[in-house]
Amino acid sequence: MDEELEQLKKRLLELSEKAWSSGRYFYTDFLSEAEQSAFHMLEAKYSPAGYALYGGYEGADRCMARFGSLEALGYEEAYPIACIRIYPAAPKYAEALTHRDFLGALMHLGIERDMLGDLLVQDAECFLFCRDRMADFLLENVAQVRHTQMRCERAEGLPEALRPKRQEISIQVASERMDAIAAELCRLSRSAAAALFPAQKVYVNGLVCENPSMHPKEGDTISLRGFGKYRYLGESGRSRKGRLYLNLEKYV
């Protein structure tokens, strides 16, 4: 895995230089959270062409990196991302399908995971983000998920009902350290939460956080793999026993 990430870093720097030298936009395939962390680590080394991450909608987990910007290149260009709606041919007889079911059906077609962005599933229906060059293949070949016959069509974008929403929550912690915050959000003991950090399951603004004593800043995005994603809003007071009240927005 380390070798793959090193190769990715080399590729990212190459794309950044190509964007600057050619005056054109360059894109990666979809990046996982770990790969996005590698992307962020190199920010100081990228060319003046500019860079950004986007996955087809605000708040996407899997994103493409784009090198180039309107300011540097003098023109704008859309990301090569398509949105595909996959839905039952006969909704009345559709099975209760999950994210895993749809992803399994796509992998069965021999599609590489980095060609696919997020899959958002509701009521046996899936909205999928993919590389635009994969769209026609998917439209022609996704015909069944488990035992349910499917149809596919291009979609303008993600329906409002499936767009991530944020719910404000408040927690009490002994300190503003990341391990204390993770323990409370994941409902784990402090020692169990501490184990998430060397396992690289804690991300702050897309970067792997391996320092349990880190203090997040207001506006930071905290991702706890397997437990949820949050936006940190900061401290709002103290209890009589001196514990901190912290406010966050949870992506739901």
C-alpha cells in the first residue's frame, strides 16, 4: 500500500506540472480518503496551476483531483464526472438493496473502483458518480443487482433528498483533544478510540490524523471511518464539573 501511495504522489506532481506547462486541465481518477490524504500532503509542492478536489456534489467522500484553475489557465472546464441513476424495472417486486449490493454488481462487471465515485442508495435505487467515459458502458451493462432487474439512465445530478444534510450536535468531553472527541462521537472508551489513530481511521480535512492529542480548529472536517463524518464548530462552554461542551455538525 505504501508503494502504491508513493506512486500516486509521483503521479500527482506530474499532473500538476503538466497543467502548468501546457495550460490545460488534468484529472486523476476518483481518490479514496487515504489517497486524498496523500494529495493534501503535497499541497506545498504543486505548481502555480492550482488544484482542487470534487466528487460530483458537495460533501462527496470519493473525489477527483483536478490540476488547473480559472485564475491560472484563463478558462473553466467541467470535471469529467457523470451521474447515473440505476433503478428497478419493476419497483413493486424489487428487493431491499444496499450500497454493498450495488457496488458488488458493478465490481462483477470488471470495473476498477477508481472509475467510480460515491454510490448513494435509497429505496432500491442508486445514484452513482463515475468517470464520464464509463457512463455508456454502465448504461449498457448494468441490468441486474442481486435478483432485481434494473434500468439505467443519465441523471442531471443528485436529488435533493439524497444530498448530505448536517445536523448540529453537542458533546461533552474532558478536553479538546482528538482522542477525547473520537471517543465521544464513536461511543468508545478512550483507549479504544486511541486505537483508531494508528489504524488510520481518523481524518481531519482529508489528512490522516495519527496524533491523538491534536486539537481541531473551527471549520475542520472530521471523518471517523465506519463512524461518520462531522464539521467541527468549536467550544460553547463548560459544565459545572469543568467538562467542555463542543458543537459539531454531523453529516446525515
